Amino acid sequence: MNDAIDASEHLTDWLRNAHAMEQQSEAMLKTMADRLEHYPDLHARTVEHLNETRWQREQLEGCLERLGTSPSTLKDITGKLMAFGESAVAMMSSDEVVKGAMGAYVFEHMEIASYTVLIRAAEAVGDQQTKLVCEQILQQEVAMADWLLQHLPSTTSHFLSRSARPGVKAKN
């Protein structure tokens, strides 16, 4: 029995995983954007990245379609459920905005790693279109991670300032 899997099968599976990851990201970003009241810079960048994420998901769907397959419904549902759970936990936290920004930063790095792998897999099978799509997405993910890191100190300071004032809502 031969258990070998060729690179194109791995590429397809990893593209499905990336699609589910973008579904999860979209759900988390939408919840975060809907709840941000007192952090206008973070809100604006979250909405911008939400739009990028929707574009990324569509691009991945195009890659999968070109390869003669489609996203995994099970993986997509699992990703959405995970996003819902993470959002629900964050909403109960008194420092929701800080934990949300930190979580988003960590998630961006998971995406960066995923697209780095996808680029190499696409190269290995000679799929230049998928490689190009993944390179474009990778640039967006790196930009978002960099933005979050640069703004974590000011978001934290803004949160601490608001939370120190009686009667002022700071968490979101």
C-alpha cells in the first residue's frame, strides 16, 4: 500500500485550510469591528483588513476552482465556530480591546506562516497563479501584523487611560 501524497494534493488541502482560516478571520474581524466604539484607528484598520480578508477568501476560492475542487464545508464551519467561541470569550473580558488586538496579531502570524507554506507548495507544483495570489495575500497579512504591533502600545495606553476614569467604558 502506498501512502505517498504528492505535492499537488498537499497544495489543495492547504488551500482549503487557508480558506477556512480566512472564514474564521472574517468572522473575528467583523465581530471586532462591530464592537469597537472608542478606538477609531483600530476600528478603521480592522474594517480595512476585513475587506482585504473577504478579497483573500474570494481569491482562494478562485485558486481551488482552477484546481478543479472547492472549499471544505466542514473546515469552513469549524473555523466559523472557533471564531464565534473566541469572540464570545473576548466580549466577557474587561480588557476586550487589548486582548482582541493581541489575538489579532497572533492570528496574523499564523496566516503569514500559512501563506509562506502555500507559496512554496505552489512553486513546487508549478502553479504560478496560486503563487501570485498567495504572495499578494502574504503582503496584506504582513502589513496588518506590522500595523497591529506598531499600534499595540497606543491602544494599550488609550485603554489604560479610559479604564482609570470612573464611569468611562474602556473595554471596547
